[in-house]
Amino acid sequence: MGKVKVNMVIRFLKDMQAEKVNVLGAEEAQEDNELIQKVIKDIELFYEAELEG
């Protein structure tokens, strides 16, 4: 996918986490944000070689 795109996707997901907290509140957003964090971790692991290079 390319390092730039991977970083853009991760940045988007992190921004989404922040937006969920702003809209729903920390408690309501917690479950969704945990799922999003798992996706971020999966992306980082899958594209590890590209992110290092």
C-alpha cells in the first residue's frame, strides 16, 4: 500500500477515535475505540516492513 498511505489510514483512524470521544463521550466511545485500536495494531503489524522502510 505504501508508507504514506498506511500512515494516512492510521492517522484517520486515530482522528476517528478522538471524534468519537468528542461526540459520544469517553465512556460511550470506549468500546468502539478499543476496536479501532485493534485495527490500528493489525495494520501496523501487517505493514510493518513498509513502515520501517
